[in-house]
Amino acid sequence: MTQHDDSRGDVLLDDIIETDYGQFDIVYDEDGGFDGDVDRFFAGQVNGLGGAADLHGVYIGLARRWGGSRVRIVLYPGGAAPPATDESWEDIVEVSTTVPDDEVAGWATWGSATDGYFPGLGAGDYRMRVSARGRDAADRDELHGDETDAYLVELWPAAWAPDSIIRTTSANADRWHATWGGRR
């Protein structure tokens, strides 16, 4: 369900998402979702947190192996980039993605254990900023049941641009940038 928040754009999702293997996917059709093929999602990219090389969606790697992580997704439909992300967000990457015509964007976790749709996210080209905090704490105690990490995903209409790493302060993000990023 889309909620409107004048100060932050249209809120498409704001919930604690239960994941396994830290997998959170934004999908555009039934072929979307991380299938273990890292190159399918990260080919040509420098970052290792938001894999947007696949035409069927974007893989966002959460730091926790299991448990609930706060995920907030906000759409800025006007086409202007959202305000700069505040300093409380430790790790920030940006990627470009395209929602195809005749598809309804949605989200899914590993094995589609939980999923939903974004009826407000229509076809077109978008820039996506993924901000994270608490990745190191979530990585240290990845099976802990309490919420330790949080993610803010911001989207706005924009022409394609190469992915970029805006900020990295956690050891966890640094490790994933080195492991899955650097494919450009």
C-alpha cells in the first residue's frame, strides 16, 4: 500500500522484513530475484550491496542472515533526486534500474517466503539510492532475533548512470564491495 508523506515522497514500504540469507529483491516479473548468480546482478558494477545489472530486478544484500530488518522504500515521482541522506546512514550506494512496460514491480525475500507489490512504481527508468545502518552489528550477531540493521531505498525517475558508492563506513559493506563489487 502506498502512503503519502509530503516531506519524504510516496512511501511504498515501511516494515520489518523477515529474510533468510539476507536476501531482499525488488522484482519486475517472475524471473526476478537472486538465484545465486552474482554476475547476473553485479556485472559491470563497483558496489556490492545493490545488484542492478539484471533486467528482472535489483538484489539488495542485507547484513543479517536471518531475522527482521527495517526496510523503508520511498518514491520521489517528481524526477528530482531526494535530499542528501543524513549522516546516520553508514553505507550508501546508488544504482540505475528500469521497470519494464506491462510489469508490476514488487519485492520478495529468499525463496519468496514473503513478498508484496508496489502499485505506485510504474514503468520507466529510475535511480535508486540504498542507504544502510547497523550492518556490522547485524553481521556480528546475524541470527539474533531483534532488529539491528535498517535500510532506506529511495527511487526517483532518472536517466541511466553507472552505479556508485557514496559512503562506506561499515566493515560489512566494505567486504561486500570487495567480494561482489569491482566488476567494472
